[in-house]
Amino acid sequence: MTARRTLFVAVLALAVPGVAGGAAGDRHHSQVARTPALSANFSYVETGGQLPHHYKDGRVTIVRADGRRFAFSLRPLRPGYDVAPTFAGPDEKAIHIRRLDKQGDPEVVVDLYWGGAHCCFYTVVFRYDPAAKTYLRASHLWGDTPPRLRELGSDGRVEFVSGDDRFAYAFTSFADSAFPVQVWTFADGRFVDATRSFPALIRASAKRHLAEYRSEQRSDRSVRGILAAYLAERYLLGEADGGWAVVHRAAARGELAHTYDGSDTAATYLHRLRAFLARNGYSR
């Protein structure tokens, strides 16, 4: 699978003026992450007025041990969207200093949300480039599946553990969709899909999806989304035949013809599922 939603932008350090007074009720927030060699500040404004609140004027300031200061403005990924800390609340710490790459200094990681019922989450990473003597930033859009930072190996780096957002609405409603696990690493200034390097994590997720499917077999919930995620993970493990056996048994029992799934027949679903997995890199 490709890093389809990765954006890479070289950013020059720029002077950021002080935050001027905003509208009545606006609240200014600041979060700080520190190590002995680095400090990073994320500030933003939570707008007042009626709910829902919105978030604007996101800024990141990084100060290195030698006193050099770098300041950046965080612009929305799309015009009109928010730049909010993850889960849109001041008590949720959104800025971290973590070692993502084996080379160079630790990176500054900012977890953000652009507003909406359940979408979308994204991450901005600031990486120091000694040749340019400034920080470069890269952004990755996660969609509906916010990542967890986990150290999966023994090399001191952390990985981003998320889910494949392309499965949202692909076969059923969002509420009934399920997401195959994804693992992303950050190396040489870009996000890289490294999911297949962590088979134990994939197998654990497939086991959870299978258990979820079995618990919903006789419920009012559509199981098409759950089975799609489960089959995708069996593909990642090189066990597609076993995954298809489960799906075909579900079809034979009439479990793929749920009222909420619209007019698609079970046969149409199976055809669409096979094509979807091929198109998105699962079968290769």
C-alpha cells in the first residue's frame, strides 16, 4: 500500500507575532513538551460563543538547547477546517517529542483534528534538517482512525498504529464499518506503510475482527464491514484462502443480505470486495 495521504512540505522558520485579542469568549491554550535538549510549544485559540466550539491560530514554537528558536503557523489542511488538538479539548495533550527516525534528533509530533462528527484526524511532524539548519515538516491524514504511538520494536523508535480509513463506508454504513490495522513509520522525512512488518499485531487484530463478526452474526448489525476488515488482514498474513472460507460460509448462511446494506446482493458484495482488496494493495 502506498502513502497515499502523505504530504511533504519544506518549511522555513518564520517569526510569529504575539496572539492578539480575539472575539469575546475566545480562550487561548498552550501545551508544552520538553526534553533536556529541546522544548516545543503548541498554542491555539478555542473560539467562544455557541457550541460546537472551533479552533484556530495553531502555532508551534521549537527551542533547541543552543537557544535557536523556530516558529511555525499551522494552516488547515483544507480551507475552512479547524486546527484543533486531537479530540478537540485542551486537556488532551497533542504535542510530543519522540524519536521516530533512527537518524538525527528526535522529532516534534503534533496530533490534530480538523472538526466534524468523527473525521478527520491528522499528524504534523517537525524534523530537524542539519543541512538546511531548520525544521521540515510532513503531514499525514488518518481520516477517522486516530493513531496510537507505540514502540513495537527494540530500536527505540515509535510507530503510528492506526486503521485503514479507506474501508469507511466502503461496504456498509460508517457505524458498521471496520478498519484493518495499519502501522506507519516515519523515516527520511516521510511516512511509510510498514504494516506487513508486524504480523503479530495483524494477527491479533484479525482475531478481534473474527470475534466481533461472530458476536454480531445474529444481530441487527451488518457484518459486511467487519468481514471486509478481517479478510484484508488475512491477506496481509498471506492467508487469503482461510479468510475467504469464512466469508463464503457467511454468504451461504445468508448473513450478507442485511436490510441496511441496500440493494447489493451477496454476490455483488463478494465481487466488489475482491476488486477493492486488489485495488488497495492487499492482494499482490
